[in-house]
Amino acid sequence: MTIQLVLLIITITGIVSSSNIRYISGELDSAISFRCEIAQLPFNAVITWVYRPKIPTINGIKWLPLYANARRLTQNNRRFIVDYSGFNVQTQTHLSILTINQLNLSDEGIYMCKSNQHQSTANIFNLTVTPSMKILPNDGIIELNRYQSSINLSCTVRELSTNIIDPSKIKWYHNKHHINQHKTSHVINKYPHNNQATLILSIHNLSLNDSGLFECIYNDDIISKDVQIFYTSSVLGYSKSISRKLISSWILLVYNIIIIFIVT
């Protein structure tokens, strides 16, 4: 096994070219998956995952083996999991998916999926780990009812290292315009704590003008997330209520007409 492993490392060293590298970024503490699909291989081909760290940890070894098909080649890190589907008769391809859970800074580097057939092309992924960002109550879409008069949007960023984070690099935008606390009625509070900081945007007296896209951007867009807010005013809410009642009335009327027609 040791001899085979050394030969594997020697064989794949130096085959990386910039033309077939996919650049991937993942948030700190999140999970990320690399999909490797190789065609035109015999059914018994071996698909191997190897890893070259951004900061080498072992002198003299450029590539560290992770998996061969579904067999783990390292015991150092249980956060790496492979879903190996093997040979698909219909597509005539081999499929292997490498998932890394709870990303940390040491996971940065190049991941390569390669078969033991020399004529095949390797799948190469260059992974960069970014700071994490969390939006509360949630990112995506938030629909507010007509009775809600205020909302707090919280954006928490955690940096990769233990260095103290600069909360001034976290900014809220509304419909692509920076929200300046000195030029708006919105209240912005900052809560820095070592390598983590939270920026809370408080919106009071909600109106239709507060609808739209809210974005939290950190450090010149190194990472960002957005919230789409839909706000229904009391007038719109009343109109919707009337519309629902009219629709219900029409349905009831049609139902009664059908009953009368059947009876007669």
C-alpha cells in the first residue's frame, strides 16, 4: 500500500494547468461539495481524490491522498466524505462527489479528482475559504404584514483569523444605495467582538418606501448576502381583503346557480 501511494503522488505531481481549474469559494464553518464526472473510462477504473494545501504541511509531499473510489486513504480528517456512484451504464461516466464539512482556513488549496487511466482529464478545484456571514431573521425573502411597524435586520460577520474585526467594513445597502445613518431615519448599531462583529439595521414606521432589496456587504464585497422585503400597507391589505371576499361571493353564487340548475 505504501509503494502504491508513493507512485500515485509521483504520477499526478505537476499536471495542474490553469485552463481546467474551477475556482470555488466557501464560507467558514459551512459545507461545500465538488462534483467530479469523468467519461470514457472502463467500468473498473479507479477515481482518486487528492489535495494540495495552500500552506504545505508535510515537507516533500505536494499532494495528499484523500479517497480512492469509496475507500478513505487518510485518517486525519473525518470532515471529508465521498459519495462514489461508480460507473453509470446509461451515461458511460464515473461520478464521485467530495464533500467537506465545517470548512476552516486549513482547507484552502487545490483538490483534484483523477482516474488511473492516463488519457483521462482531471477535475481540478481551487478552494478559497471566506469569512462567514449570517442574516437575521433570515436572508432571501421577507414578507411583512400590514400590522408590522418595525423590523430589525442583523448582519453578523466572522473573520477567518483571531484578529479583531473592523465593524466599519460591514455596510447595509437599500436598493443599491448605501444606508448612511446620518442621512436616514434608520438606526444602525454596531457590536464588535474580537474576530466577529454584528451590524443591526433598525427600520421603524415601515412604509412602502422600505420595500426592496437590502444587502449586507463586508470588506468591499468579499462576501455579501441580501434580503428582499415586501411590505403591504393597510390600504393594500384592505384591497386584498375586499378582493378575497368578492372572489368568495362569486364562487358561492356560481355554486348556488349550479345547485338550482340540477334541482330543476
